[in-house]
Amino acid sequence: MPTDNSSFLAPKGDYKNLIAFQKSECIYDITCYCLSNIGALVLDWGVV
């Protein structure tokens, strides 16, 4: 933890500009897209 008054996030909570947040959001979006496509393929094959 920082000993001075500076912190990891600005007081306004500007987390959307963090690279880690942007990367994790991208991975989440790709995962949801892929899983929705797999679900559609399974339904098309009549497996469910």
C-alpha cells in the first residue's frame, strides 16, 4: 500500500482507462461471443 495520499485509482474511480480492465473486458466479450456461437451450433445439430 502506498504510504502517501496517492492511490492506484483516482478518487473518481476511472477504472475503464486501466489496461488490465480493457484486456479483461475484451477477453470476456470474446468468451461470450464464442460460447453463444457454440450454443447455436449445438442447437443446429439437434444434440440438445
